[in-house]
Amino acid sequence: MRGVRTILGTMLSLVALQAEAQSNPALDFDRCMDRETARFERALRRAHALPDPDFFDISGVTGVEFCGTVGIVKCDNSDAPLPCQRALRTDQDVMTAQVLSSVPPPNEIPGRGEDLSDAFYRRAWELARGRSAGPDCIGAPKVMEVWCEARESNRRLQLAVLTWQAARFLGAAPEATEAGWADPPSPTRPRAREAEK
């Protein structure tokens, strides 16, 4: 029963993410990632203002997954979905390489956060640089194969961003904007009020 609830929850989340992605035509993958990195930086500042900050209270990559979904939905609604999703896969892989080039190897930050630097960061760093056992998307119909490749690219980006988040928490990596793989997000405009009836 628990597994069914998990699957239903995941499906509902994906539907909600797609609805949000479709409702904001100005939002694309890059702008979404700009917002996501800015969100993390705000959370990081708040956490470091606490006497005993906890990395796991502010870390997470659901926002990165959302941004990948935004990109896929944009592609699905474009005039050329398959070339668009191939370009999205490339963009995500380029960003993954940029993120990983902005974080130090684990041996440069031992002891900074005890278990965080000596155990978690090392594992995240290694996973983010890992290779798939093989092409996971081969054999699917072409449309599904291209979609699958864009999703797998996003998974690699998620691992890279989680590694960067840990390095930022430990004070061992620059902000995404400083490293050059994200821009400051555009200011959000307030929504217009509906006329009173």
C-alpha cells in the first residue's frame, strides 16, 4: 500500500510541476536554475546564522528536477520537440561539468564538517563523477529515448548540484553566479490583483 501511495504522490507531483511549467511561459531551464541557486543561497545564509546549522535542513535537488521538467515541457510545446530535448540534454551536461569544476576534491576539505566533509561530500563527489553502467535509454521508441536521455542528464546534474551544495555549506566552493554556471535571477514581478467584484 505504501508503494502505491508513493507512486501516486510522485505522479501527482509531476502533474503539478508540468502545470506550473506551462503556466509561466517566461520560465525556461536556465532561468529556473538561476532561481534555484538563489533559493539555496538564501537558505544557506539563514542556516549559517543559526548556532548549529544542519546541511540536510537546506539541501535537496527537487528544484533541479523541477527545472529539468520545465525544460522538457518547453520542448514538448515547441515546434521541434526532439531537437529541443537533445539541446536540453547537452545544456544540462554542460552545466553539470561547470558545477563539478567549481567544487574541490574531497581531500582538500577534510575535517571541515566531520561526517559532512569526510563521508557525505566524498560520496556525493564520487557519485557525481560516476558513469552509467550503459546507455539506459536504448531500445525505447525514439520519442521516449530522447525524453529519457534528457531526464538522465538531469539526474547527473542533480548529483553535481548536491555536491556543490555540500561544498558551499562547508565554505569550500563559490556561489553559482561567481563560478559562472548561473546568473542572478530576474526580479519577480508581483501578480496583478483581480478586480473586485
